[in-house]
Amino acid sequence: MQEKNLYEYAVIRVVPRVEREEFLNVGIMVFCKRAKFVKMLFAIDEAKMQLFASDLDLEQLQLNLESFQKIAHGAKNGGPIAQFELSERFRWLTALRSSAIQTSRPHSGFSSNLDETAERLFEEMVL
């Protein structure tokens, strides 16, 4: 039997008007400390986003989500937070905040294939 890893995931949301608390899911982040694994996937459905928030700057949103991804993956050009240890980056990205990009509370599960789990969650929660 293949070993299963305990993982955590959070859904990444765009909240154009924080005071209204309405959001669209745009990404997923999966983290497993034991496997030293993190994967952040995102996609912006431009047509849906325009219907939801026509005044939202989609180019800026793309740049912000790319920065979020650089931090998650520990990219050298991701700034000082991207240089934090893996679990610290995940905790920083999933901390409660009042901004246009937010995450759900982290949820947990078990997986024998973290890449497949990330893809499945992305399809279920975002696409």
C-alpha cells in the first residue's frame, strides 16, 4: 500500500469589494510539511470576473496572483517572504486579511499523490 501524506489546502479567492464579502474562487494552494510540498494553481475566468466586478483591473489581479504564487513556491524573485521556510510561507499566505485576494481557512486531508490531489482540488474548487 502506498503511503499517504497529511496535507493542508486553502482556496484562493478574489474579493473585489471586501465590505460585501462576495468572492470568486481563483486558485488553490496545497501544502504538506512532511513531503516538503507546496503547489499553488490559479486561473482567472475573465468573462466571469467582468460580470462579477466590471471595475476590477484584471492585469493587476494577474500580477498579484503571480506574486502570491512566487511566495508560495519560494521563488528567488518572490521577495523576502518567499525566502521563509515552507510552513511559514503557507501560514503567511493563509492568514486572515482584508484585501482583494484572500484564502479560505486551511482544510486537511490525506493523499498518496499530492500533485494529483492539487489538480483535483483545483478542478473541483476553481474550474
